[in-house]
Amino acid sequence: MRHNKYIGWDTFLGVIEQVQKVSPWLSRQMARRAADWPFWFSGLSIKEWTDRQACVHLPFSLRTSVDGELCQGHLLLGAELTLRLLLLRYRQEFPFRYRIRGSRVEVHHALDQAVDYKFAIAFEEWERLRLELASHSQGESEFVFHSYLADGRVAATFTFQVAFQLEKLLPA
């Protein structure tokens, strides 16, 4: 791969190692599609990744900031990684494909500190989506969550429109 010459490769390998502890299959998928996962350039790191919640940390650095504030592109990348991690975890128990159709970000405060993302899908929302996929084989949902500055204030609100499609199961 060509990416080993770029800054952030060590961070990406760290993410792969974290993921491999939870899911060797998923870590292989991420390594295969490294060009599709530009998240490590921002210095993003996974703080927590459980069955129902994903937490990601975006450090404040010269690479991610301009004029003393984090760039919205890096901020949105962190939110997208958080969403993708949680959806990939759900894919392990229920086979579906997803595509992010749109995203919006609303910044509430100056982004002059590190940012933490925490995202969880409510059980009722997940069950509704799963039943919709099972009956219609496709669906759409909108996810809204926040990121927080290091001092605890809400940094930004993210809204993602995601389209889902049920994957065909292979016969046993």
C-alpha cells in the first residue's frame, strides 16, 4: 500500500490493533480498505468500542487545526468514524449494508481543545430499523449525536442520514 509514507500510519495501525482485539474479521476489512478510511490522518483514536456504544477521541494538534481551532473536516471525520464503528458492530449480528447519504454539522463553541465523540443507538431505534429491514429489505434512518470539548461543553451536533439495505444470506 502507498499509505505507509504518510503521516498517521502509526495511528492507523494502532486502530487496527484495537479493532483486532474485538473482531479479527473487521480489522482485516479495515486494512484491506485503507484508502477508504482516511480517519487516521486526523489522529483519531478509539477510546471505547462496545456492543452498544462507540467513543472516539480527536486530539488538538497543528495538523488538525487552523488559526487555533479544529477544522470542521477533521471534526466531521471523527463523527463519521464513530458512526461507522457502531454500525460495523451491529453488522456482526444482523447482515446489512449501509451508505451515508448526507451529513450536517453545527458547531456550538470555539474548537480550541481536544474533542470526544460518544454515540449509541437506542435499543428501540435499532429494533425498529431491524424490523423495517427484515420486512422491506431496505430502510433509512437519521442519527443525531454530539461531541464534547475536553472541558465538558458540547462542541458540535452531527446529523447523518443513512440508507440501509438487507444483505442476502447464503444458504447453509
